[in-house]
Amino acid sequence: MNKQIKLEDINDNRPEVIVTSLFSPVLENTLPGTVIAFLNVHDRDSGKNGQVVCYIHDNLPFQLEKSIDNYYRLVTWKHLDRERTSMYNITVMASDLGTPPLSTETHISLHVADTNDNPPTFSQASYSAYIPENNPRGASIFSVTAHDPDSGKNAQVTYSLTEDTFMGAPLSSYVSINSDTGVLYAICSFDYEQIRDLQLLVTARDSGDTPLSSNVSLSLFILDQNDNTPEVLYPSLPNDGSTGVELAPRSAEPGYLVTKVVAVDRDSGQNAWLSYRLLKASEPGLFMVGLHTGEVRTARALLDRDMLKQSLVVVVQDHGQPPLSATVTLTVAVADSIPDVLAGLDDIKNPDNSEDSDLTLYLVVAVAIISCVFLAFVVVLLALRLWRWHKSHILQASGRGLVGLPASSFLGMEGVQAFLQTYSHEVSLTADSGKSHLIFPQPNYAHTLISHESCEKNGSLLTPIDFQEGKDEAASVQVSSVFVYQYIISQMHYFLYKSMCFETCIMQKV
């Protein structure tokens, strides 16, 4: 008789976990409930020893869901954040229900892929920068940095300035920024007196498929430098270039306010703090200047020996480093009464004017030069004519001249004397300096060719001309000088005419 032997199963096999599918990496913007892995679990034991339970730790954004039979799926149940956790090590624990229970651990590595979900961020909400004026062009003035927690292209940041205008010009004409490093450069040299500050908006943008950006404000403040000299507002120079005159009566007591120097400085701070001091005075110790007020006062009582005209040089200096200064010259008229002041103002404002005497001197020099040139011209021309006459005379005497002409036909020394006598003029000055009588030659230019008869004609070529001068003596001297000049010019014309006549006579006789 056959007996059946039944073997009782003992729990001697551990559960087995097989990852059939794994979707890694997973995007960080994956929605909750997305399947990332499939698992197959089985146990070779039987009964309760073969029943397996799978689970994972609760602190992970994943959970296991049983599918069918011995299959499980690993799904997300919260949003992933690559910037917080870029990779997960998931431990899947499988345990049977045997006694004692046996378990198995399976490890799954899951990478989280980055998405461009973070814009660049600056370390501060706003920035401030300070630049001294008169900076060199192209100088680096500031630097900004933005950080993007994404990875790859999503973390590549470029910088730019928001387009805007300032004082009618684009901001790009004042400041530029390196798009890769965020370093700002000055395009121009800033002037504190024209630009005190600039408000900029810097943009940081990543290189993701859908780029994200952020902005930050930058206040650029220009610092003043001592680059402006003090400007004196009072006393101002008159338009005619003369020096203004301040009045101080001789009866003034010590401390009498004569005038006040007013100056400004376009700089700011201590660069615009001004101080006044007396640099030079024609009468030392007579006047003093307030250090901070610029008031010019008498330091002592005025004396009779003090000159009517007092000259003061006041220097205005700022407190910059290095200090800059300007000077102003004051003219103070000292007199007891207004008539005395008015009598001396002409000497103060209008020094000796020698324009009339200079004009007369120039006219005299001009007349002398013209007379010398004219005399030299006459001598040379006369010598040339005499030489030509002498040459023709020698030719006639040697028989190589023209035959048939008597020797008396040539012009001899008597002709020269007659020519010199004809070339004459009269200058008659009356005893009264107010009248002058000049006789000018009147040449006849009616015909180009001059006949022999015209050369021998003894008609007068001089015509008297009277001039009535003005009553003023200075004007009379100037008019006389002009007439003398005109007289010399007319004599030169007359001499040229006589020379042509002389030459024509000789040629006709030859």
C-alpha cells in the first residue's frame, strides 16, 4: 500500500525584486502621478511564505502602487526640484509574510533633469556706485553679478542696460556693460557741474529655450573734483575794458566799507568754500579785506598825502585740493568831495591818449620816406637821360650819327637847365597857419605821341591850389600832412610827363 508523504514548506527563500522599466532622468517639472519605474516582485516559497509586501521610505517624493499580480509601479506624488535634489537613491524593500519574515532591498538611482524654471537673481535689490568726475574714458566703474541656479544653458547669464535717454541722449552714450562679465564702463568723462547722478536699470537674462530675466537698479553718483576756479561776480569789468572805480571819502573813519568782492564757485563742498585776502595794494596798510565776507574796508584814517588813485588786488581762493584762485583789481578814488572825485576820474579811467600825436608821427615818417624814394628816382632817371644824350652826342661827333642834322638840333646843357627850370614848383605858406597856397603841375595827357613843338612850348604847367584848414590846430596839422602827400604824388606824375617829353625831343632831334 502506497503512502503519500507531504512536505511542509518553510520560509527559506527571500523575495526577489526586478526593475523591469526605469525612466531616468526625469524632468523636474514632471507632474505628480507620473510613472518612473515598473517592478516585478516574487517569492519562490508558498503560502504566506510566498506572499510579498513592497514599500519605500515615506520621506521621498515617490510612492509604490501595486498594479496586477506581482507587479508594482513607482510614481511621483510631489513636484521635483532639481535645484534641491538632482539625484535620488530609492530603496525598495520587499518582505514576505513568513515566519520569520524574509526581506530584500533593491536600490534604484534616479536622476532629475533640469528645466529653465529659475531666473537669474542679483545678490542685492539695488546697487550704488560713485565715480569721481573727469574720469578717463573707458574706465571700469562698477560690476554686477547675477546667479542662476539652473544648469547648462539655463544658467548662462548675459547682461544688458535697459534702453533709456538722459538729457536728450541715450544712456548707451554714457555707460556700457560687458554682456558676459557684467562690468560697467564709462563711455564719456563725467562733469559734476553738468551731471550729478545717473539712474540705470541692469537686466540679467539666461540662455534657456524660454529665457528668463530679472532687473536691478543701479544709481551712479558723480563725485565733485576741484576743477573750477572761483568766479568774481562783483565788481565786474565794464564792457569797454576799463577798471571800475570805487569811492572813498577822505573823511572816512577806520573800518569804513568801501566795497565788497562777491565770488562764487561752481564746485560743491569744501571745493566751493571761498576765502578772500589782499594780495597787493599801492598803499600797504590802508585797506583790509574780510577773510570770509570779501568786504573791503579802510584799515586806518585817510591822510592828505594818500594818493587819489588807490589800486588793490584781491585774491579769491577755494579750499579744494589743490586750491584754485582768481584775482580782481579794484581802483579806489580817494577824495573829500564829489567835484574832487570827478576831476580825478578822467586821469584814473582815461590815461594819456597819444593817438593824435602817433598819427601825426606816422604821417611825417611816411612823407619823409616818399620824399627820399622820389629824390632817388629823380637822380637815377636824370642820370639815365644824360647818359643817353651824351651817347648820342658822341655818335654825332664821330660821324656815326645821323647826317644832315645840325649840332644845334641836339639838346645841350642849356636844354637840361631849361628842363630843370621847367620842372619846378612853388610852395607858399602864409604867415597864418590856417591857410596854405600850393602850386601843382597840370600835365597834358591828351595825346599819346608828343611832338617836338610841345617840347619847346613854354606854357606854364603849374596851377595854383588853395587849401583852407580847420580851426582846430591838431586837425590843421593832419590836413597839411595829407596835402603834402598829395603834392608829392602830383610832382611824381609831372616828372614822369616831363621825362617822356624830354626823351621824345631827343629822339626827334636824333
